[in-house]
Amino acid sequence: MSRARGAALVVALVAAMLAGVTAPALADTKYASKVTLASSFPAFHGKVKSKGGAACTEGRKVRLYSEELGGDELLGRTSSKANGRWKIPVKVTSGVFYAKVTNGGSASLGVRCKGDVSKPVSIG
């Protein structure tokens, strides 16, 4: 084997080893999420929280539901802001309400964020 081929082989082996070391860092990392719901008027509002950072708090789809006997009713939807905060202006007089945040994350960053359901809030 020539000296140039040997050097090329060593470079290729080192590159393969480095790729093997960095591959797990690029693998999907899963984070739990928590969505909160406050009932202050004039809008329902809350926050999406996660240890996954902005990839798990910004731009998450949040839906507000009213618990109903025949099936829960969707009252509104929005996306969370950069700080995780969200609000849905809804005029209601009484009932039991909860918020849901869907799964999310960033494929390019290898971050996956789990969905969550808030604790129910009772009004009236």
C-alpha cells in the first residue's frame, strides 16, 4: 500500500469514528411539556413550559376546550409566543375548561416535545 493510500485510509477511519461519536448528539431528544391555564378575564391565557427550551415553548399549538356532557367543545386555538405565553379571548359565564398543547419540537435540532393537558379550571 502506498503512503498516500495509507494516509487517506487513516483520515477516513478517523472521520468515521468522529461521525460515530457525534451521531448520538444529533439523535432525537424528548422533552416533557407542561401547559398551564389561567381563567382571568377577558381572555383565557397560560404558558407552555419545557426543559427543551425555545424549541419546546415557541410556536406550540394550544387549544382551549369546554367540558361538555355530550363531548368537549373546542372554543379556540392559538400558538404560543417566544416566551411560551398564549391567550385565547373567549367570553363565557360558567363551566369547566382545559387547554391542550400538541406535540412539537424541531427536527433540525433533533428535539421532540411531548404534548400536555392542563388542569381543569372551573368558572361560576
